[in-house]
Amino acid sequence: LEGNAFSAEVHMIIRSHGPAIPGLINEQISIFTGGCEVDFAPFTEIPDEEGECGDVEVSIHLPVAGS
């Protein structure tokens, strides 16, 4: 394999796109802003209406020491 994955910094975001929107489901599950009309500030509200999006959780993983 190319590179050294142990030296990578990884940021994971759990993002809610609210309820499924017919005709936009593929975008909602594959594009970060898919189906979003309203974008809440991170961690302020859980989207519960169509078109509302927001970041629910974040996890940052730092590189492995000594790699």
C-alpha cells in the first residue's frame, strides 16, 4: 500500500439529513449537503423536518504516535 495510514488524521462527522425526502434519498445518503435547505449550526438541534440538516456528532482521530 502507498503511504502510511497510521500518520493520517481522520475527522468523522455524523450528519442528520432529517426525514427521507422522496426523489432525494440518494442525494441524502451520498452527498454531505444532499436535500439540505436549512443547515443548523453544529450540535444545536436535531433535524426533524424535511430539508433540515445538522451535524449531530464529531470524532477526531489523531495520528498514531511514532508512526
